[in-house]
Amino acid sequence: MTTLQAKQVSKSGAIHGGAGHNAADDGFSDLHPAYSTLQAMAESNRCLYCYDAPCVTACPTSIDIPTFIRKISTGNPDGAAKTILSANIMGGTCARACPTEVLCEQACVRNVAEDTAVEIGSLQRFAVDHLMARDLPHPFKRAPETGKSIAVVGAGPAGLSCAHRAAMLGHNVTVFEAKAKPGGLNEYGLAAYKMTNDFAQREVEFLLGIGGIRIEYGKALGKDISIDALKDSYDAVFVGVGLGSTNNLGLKGEEFPGVDDAISFIEKLRQTEPKSDMPVGNNVIVIGGGNTAIDAAVQAKRLGADEVTLVYRRGAENMSATEFEQDLAKTNGVVVRYWAKPVAIKANGKLLGMEFEKTELDASGKLVGTGETFEVRADQILKAIGQKIKTDDLAGMEIAGGKIVVDENYQTTAPGVFAGGDCIKSGEDLTVQSVEDGKQAAIAIDAFLKSA
């Protein structure tokens, strides 16, 4: 992008550190630094070890939280990790990226007693990281081989979770991944400061330690592979393709250089080292109200953008981004403007900015424009207005509401084809939900194969 610059200094203009060090890279250190053993022991002792604990019910993967925290408090972090991973094989990523503040930690009874929940996410990370750092055999054993083979489409959280559980159950699994690296959104879609030190790849390597799983890269559904061909070659198929397309604004000039999808911006940044090599605009607009919008806005600011403005069409309470994420944006200097919708992209040989119309709710509760407009200057615009499923080669599977329809056993309307993750409607579009989908689908596939 001709109007973009790779920022070489921090907001203050200062360059910190020695030769070759860049201040922009400092903005991508761990958002939540890992606990020390002492911190983990102290925090674990705050847990009340509730019977029928509400935190377990709040976790989509139903991790036995009191049990794993008790194991930490008694000096058994590896045992704690095994408790976590038996329910959620990607517990390391979920500990880093899961919105625990609206799930398990929100349900913590300490919120009532002390107004401060037990830091479940940090304790979970401590235990899983402790186990992964040790050169130990994989903590789970495979059942005797069944002779059955399963094809998994997509090496994201749902696909990898399904593959691991299916391998544990004795099946041989081949995962087909369109990209060059596994991990899905864990590798390409989460903010860099949430997934430091190449953790997504280390987690996949750990997961593959179970054996019985092979990954083939550069295999895109609808281009290199088809569901029908997989059905002919495998005993069952699991589709975990996520949401591969993004929504457009529908405005003239959307194809102009400097206008991009936030998810593409995040993906490129995740694969760029050092981070300071990533080009970013001086004045960046981010459109959207979800966690992807926040991730893009905060990272643009940390890369050195002078001004980042996040614009959302409704109020703060309507944003799907959590309160923590919204606060993170503001503390990082992102300007958040509510009740405004984009109506025009301004350009004159180069990107100049956007025009917005203020919005409000009418008497019937419908969102409408007020007729009052304003402009925000920008040399980079990032769209984070939602994703949609790519329907390439999903023939034979019913699609409703932009999602693959599945029954209670995760089976699609195509016999022998199962699905899970963001491409189905099973809950929030969260990594932890995708992991649960994959795990439960693998159990359902195992039952399907045994009954065949």
C-alpha cells in the first residue's frame, strides 16, 4: 500500500533498546504474563472447591475446574494439566484467548463474596504450560486400532480436537488443511499479543503426539478435495472449515488500496516477524464491534498508527466484544465512536477517509440513520463486520442461517458427514466451543462407525 508506512518508532517517537530493536515489537509481548509457581499456588488457594461448581457449567468443554485447581494447590500441576486436557485438548490456547471473564470466571462464587473471581484462565495456562514444557510422553494413550479411517477437513480448533479424540478412540485420521500451517484461527486469527512464542504451533505439535494423525497441507475444499471423494476413501468425514468468507460494506470504493478485512490484517501480522515490519497506516479506521475489531484496532495502534478510530453502529452494550476487550482498546489509545454507520469511502487518487451517518433506534426499536453525517480521515480501513461460510463443495449438506445444519450427533444431512466449529450453530463462535464440537463429534463418529 503506497500510503502505508512500516512504523519504526513508538507513539512518543522514541526507539527503545539497542541496535535492531524496535519499539513496535514491544507492543506484542504477552497480554497476560504467565504465573510463577508462587503466584499459582497463592491463587489456587483462593478456590472454594465448590460442589456442583457453577464455573464447570459455564465452561463449554466442562473442564473439572475445582479438581484441576486443587491439584495445583497440592503441588501437582501436571495432574492438573491432564484434568484440563482430558476435557479440552487445546486448553493452552483457551487459557490465553478464551473470554473467561464472561464464562467460568463470571460464574465464580468469589464474585459474590469478594468481587474478584479466581483467575481460572491464568491457572489453566500455568498447568498446561508446565506439562508442555517437560519432555514427557503424551499424557493420553490410544485405544487399540479399529482399522477405520476418518477424514477431517480443516486443521483449526474443531478439526484438530476431533482428530485428537478420534485418534484416542483408535481410529486413523487424515486432516486436510488449505493453508501452509495448522491451527486455524489460533494461528491466523487471534491477536499476536495473545499467542506469543509460536504457541499455536507448539500446541499442535503436542496434540499430534497422540499418534494416528496425519496432516496434508494445501488441500482446499472445493478446489483440491471434495466431500464426495473423501466419502469414497474414508469411513467418515468431519467438516471443520470455519467461516472462510467475510462480509462486505457494499460501498463504492471498497476495493480501493488500503481497504482490507481486519481478519486478513491480523493474519498477515501473525505471520510477520519482526512485527515492526508490518505496514500500518497513520490514520486507521476499524469498523465493527466484535473481538476481531478490537484485536485489529489495538494491534494497529501498537504498530505505531497515530490515530485509530473504531466505529460501531450501535452502543457499547450491544458490542459482542467483551467489556475487557473494549477497555483494552481504550487503554491502548483507540478512539471508539458509537452509533454511526459507514455510508461512503472517500478517495482522490489515494484513500482519504470515510463518511459516517449517525444512527439511533426508532420507536419500533429498529436501527435507523439520523441524517447527520461526519467524516473521519484515514489512509487505512479495516472491516470487521462478520464472516460467512464458503459454500464451495458443501453440496448435500443443508445450510440454514449461514451455517451447516447438524443433528444432535453433529451429523449433517449428508450421510456419514459430520461438522463442527464456527461453520455450525452450536453456541458462540469461540475457540472453546469449536474444541467441544470437535470432541463431541469424534465421540459421535466413533458410535456411528461401531454401529455401521
